[in-house]
Amino acid sequence: MGLLGLGMMTACTNDDEAVNVNPNDGDKATAQIMISVAASNTTTRTETAGDSGDEVAATESENNIKSLTIVLADANGVAQQVVTPEMKTEITTNKEIRATEPFNITPGKFYVYVLANYEKNKENISPVIIGSTNMKQAFGITGTLSTANQFFMSNADKVEEVDFTVDGTDTEVDDDGTDVTNGEKVKLVEANIERVVSKVTFNNSNDAKFEVKDGNTVVAKATLQGVSLINLNKKMYIVKNKVTPTGITTPSWTNSWYYAEDPNYNSTTDLENNFSQAEAAEFSTPAEAVFYCPENTMAANAQLHGQTTGVVYKIAFAPENTIYVKLANGGTDAYSTVFTKVLSNANKGDITETIFDGDLETSDDVTEGSFYVYKGLIFKNKKAAYLYRAIDNKLSSQDGSDVITEYQGYAISAPEDVILYKGGVCYYTAWIKHNPTTQASMEHGKYGTVRNHWYELKVTGINALGHYEPTYENATDPDDPKKAKIQVQATVKKWVLVKQDVILGQ
């Protein structure tokens, strides 16, 4: 991620800042950039890709363009000139069109990279873009790319080569796109730009409630408390890379729309260093939550828990009384038989016949609604869970004494596999699907977040108890589960893209 070709820098006076190139001597080309918001683009998804086929209007803040940075690069992507022109005074009657003041550049053939709001976001992108920066390299992401509601945007399609000459054939335009009377002659170059982030929202009300069923029997009630994201990509390409998969059968929808490739596309190792937030820390209420996250795409075999951007749902799980594990004195099953032996042992201590119905012992960690889990089984209190575990380890006990010894030892060394669900809170991870309608397992392009796409998720059902921590259970597990604990309906939408006409020349 270092800088290339430092000897090729053009008028660079500060390695930490973008270079404004304004030739004073010799030939010069007068340039102007015009931006407009368009309702379509050349890479619209089809309905078979899993969305409604409609493009969705962006909010005013999502279309907020305050500055443009123009990078003129050679065929290798190495920046030769970096210009940050002044913007024209905004005309309020049409905020969806913006234009720069005319500015000068050195003539020549260059590939044009157009970056919106880079000045506001550059502290979160490394390295800083200057003359000689390799625009095709992987850039690091150290923070959000929507600083102060100014979204970082870049070319949506491939970067075109343009021959900038001193002879312009077009007329300077104002901020509303109309010709400027007696304006300068400029050369027109067209380019589309788009946000480099994805948007994630939730179609559930706050405190949405669900019934957890075993067949037709309700075994628990679940209440949605919050949402968060995990596994955010730490790297990006400035311009979206089109990937053509080889060696696999590609879905039919890729014929009209492609899946982007990012620097971590084939990652299957070192996931902790490639992706941030492997555990969710803060949770937002679902109805108000709007997240913007970096593009995160992956090859089919790299769709793993530790790599895919996911949504963590925080759920309050309240078991019905019938779901708690209970052993009966005199029962005929193997576990109850050992329990009966323990109760008959003179050294049983605090083990009573009603231990499995005993009250929860509350403390700072153990609050109302808490319960304990061992091997997926739910217990009302810690003593019941501990005794069951001891019986499970000593199921061949002859008189219960070895069970009692095991149980009493837990007071000194608590078993790690008896898990407290404090307040009954548990967590469910749903991996964001870019192609949610496919039924194929681990299909190419099924999971991931692609820039300028909007993912709306809705919980439609809870099938089982969730995890006790706000993260995945195994980083290398594939994203397609054998049996999903949570049902989430996904809708993928396109934002309205920001389309710009770039007018350069004299």
C-alpha cells in the first residue's frame, strides 16, 4: 500500500495533501466538472437477483456533494495530477445538480478518477491520494466513509482515458446545468459515480415479539431488543472491480449484473486482521437503525462466519416453564435413575428433590429472567445445571457418590460449558445476503455487501435459542447453516446513483 513512482510527482509540495495543479506557463486545458443525480445506471440488477427491481431515491444527506477531487492517472493507474477545484455556488432550485468552477490542468492523455467528498473522508482512507499514488492498489479503511453526511463516492464504471487538449468544444455550465453566458469553452467527459459504502436497514418494529415453537407447541417467547453489525472490511478499491469467476457455474443473473471484487475477496485466513468488529458492542433499536458499511464481497468458498458482514440481533428469550430440564426422583430414564441414587446418598449436601424447580439466585450478574444452559438444555438455576452436568459425566454411577464429588468440585472450579444467559438475553447472527432468493448452497455471490446497494432485513421467525455472546460461534464455519436459528427476509435495493458529466478543456 506504499506510494509508487515518487519521481513522477507533478508540482507536489506536500506529501500529505492532494496536489492542486494550476499551470501558469505553456499550454493549458480549462476543465469543469458537472454532477447530476440520475435514476438509473448501466448495472441495474434484475429481479432474479433477489430485489424488487426498483431503484430507491436517496435522502438529501446521502446525495450531499460538497467537494470533488479529480485524479488524472496514466495507464498503470499512477496519479499524474490531483486537482480539487472550487465548487460553483449552489442553486437551491435544483440541488441534484452540482458544478465546479473552471480550472486549469496540464494537457495530455489521462485516465480520469472522480472522487466526491474525498476531502472530508481522507483521514479514514490510507494512503493519502497525492501525485504518484497508485489508484489501482488496495486502500486501507480506518473509519466511516460517510463523514458528516458527506459520502465518499467514486467512479461507478470503468475509468476511461481522455485526451485533454487546449481546444474545447463545449460551453461552461452553471450549477443548475445551464450554459453560462459568455462562458469558457470546455471539453465534455462523462462519468458515473456512486457511494463506496453499502446501506443496511431493518423492517422490524422496536420490541417486536415472536413465539418460538417446537412443532405446534410454544416453548418460549422472544423479544427483539437491538441490532448491530459485525465483520466490516478494512480494505477497498477506489473503483469497483468487476470479477469474472472461473472454474464454477455462475448464476444466471450475473449475465446482466456482476459481483464486485474487493481486496479480501479470497480471504480464508487471518480474518481477524482483515475485518473489524468480530463482536458487536453497541446495539441500536431496529426501527431507527441505519448502518453504512464498507463493500465486503467474497468468493464462494470464502463465505465464512469470520469474513462476511453480518447483523447481530439482540433478543430477550423467555422460556416457557415446560422447556426447563427437570429430573424426577424415582424416574425411569437414565438421568433420573442416577438422580434418585444421589438423593439417597447421605453425603448429598444441598442437593434436594426440588433442585430443578429451585428459585434463581440473583446477583449483579444473575438478574431476573436469567437462566443457565448446558449442551443446549435450559435450566432454571445454576445448581440444577451443575447437578445435571455432574450426572452427565458420571452416568454410570453406582451409588451417586462420584456425582456428588463432581458436583461439589464445581464450587471451587466452575465448569466453562455451563453458560449463564443474563436476563435471558441471547444473540443471533444473520449474514447479509446479496442474492437472497437463491436456493443453492454457498452459491457464488450469495453473501456480501456491494457498494451503493441497500439491504433491508426483516426477522420473520425465531426457531431456537441463540448464542450467549454477540458474535459467531466458529470463524471458519460456512455461512449457509444446516439449520437456521433465526429466519430473516432480505430485500436488496439500489440507491439512486449520482451521475456526473465531466467537462474539461478550453
